[in-house]
Amino acid sequence: MDYSNYELFIFDLDDTLIKTEYYHYISWKTVLNTDFTYDYFISRFHSNRENNIYNVLMNEFNIQNCTIIIEQKKAFYLKYVEENKNNICMIDGVEDFLNQIINKGKLFVIVSNSPKSQIDYYCNLFPILQKSSKNYYSEMFQNKKPNPECYLNVVRDFPNMNILGFEDSITGIHSMTQVKEIDTVFINTSDYYYYNYILQEYNIILSIINYTNITI
């Protein structure tokens, strides 16, 4: 694939730039005080349906005040990540890829459903992420992924550019592929719960497992 034609590169955060989805899994298990498998977590908490996490919490865990539980999870997640920060790493090859983007005079942005505090934390942990032209986080949107609002905002903020985006989940893929100005790359392994569904149902231009051997 020829990456040189693109001027702006979009990256989701969790498991697209940094290997962090497992920490979300542990955080949800802890806060909900319930044991379930990683595949169950992905199958329920990743979705192309709007407000999905609220629906899961209400319908499968019988939680009525979802906002409190979600805030507890956010707090636990940041604490848990801090305790394990020496074990957290970036996706293979992504730092070299980001450096290529910068050295070629191109731009990249980070677009995540995560709150600003989480993005700021990882930007401090991995300084290369501070080279992002703009970070988009949950407090900036009325509608989170899988709604396309966040990616429509990117297109608005960076008009008339050739844009390539990277997403790892069905939530993000659904959001990104609704914006025609963005070419979408799916980054994940074949054991991802929704892997085959994404390949069959969404308009992606490439599927990769990491960023190694990418040259601009």
C-alpha cells in the first residue's frame, strides 16, 4: 500500500496506538465485581450500537445508575494503569511510523472515546504522542463512537486533506467508515471477536496486525 499520498493520519488510542484494552477489561471486571472472559468483554463492550455500554450495564448487570459505575471504572483504570505503567507498551512499529509521518512533514491526530485525562496520561508516558496536531477526547463530543461525530470534526478541522485512519474495534470502525473523506485501515489480529464481521461488513482498504515494515 502507498502511504505517501496521505497528508493526515488518524489514530484511535486503545489498542491502535497503545496496548491498553486489557487494562479496560480488568477495570470493568473489578468495578462490576464479576468474572467474565476477555472475549465476553469484547463481545459486549465493543459494539456498533449507540450508548451500548449503558445498555450492557442495565440489561446484563442490572445497574440503574450507570454514570456512577462508569466514573468508578475511569478512576480505577487510571490507578491500575499507573501501577502497571512499566508494562504498558505501544503497538509494534507505531513509534517508527509516527516518526516517519513527522519527518515527512505530514500530520497525525488522536481520536478516542477516552476522557482527556487518559489521553494526557499516555502522552506523558510516550512523548512521541505529544507530536499530535490535535487530540480529540470524549468531553469534546455530544455523541461518542460508534457515532461518526468525532471523525466529522476531524474532517472539519483539517479540510481538503487526504486522510487515512486506523481503528482496532468494531466501535471505531463503524464510526470511521461512515465518513467518506477518510480511508480506513483495520488494525487487529484474527482472534479479535468481530474480526470476520468487520472484514465482511465494512468498507476498509486494508487490514494489518501492527505497523512494522510500513514505509511512507
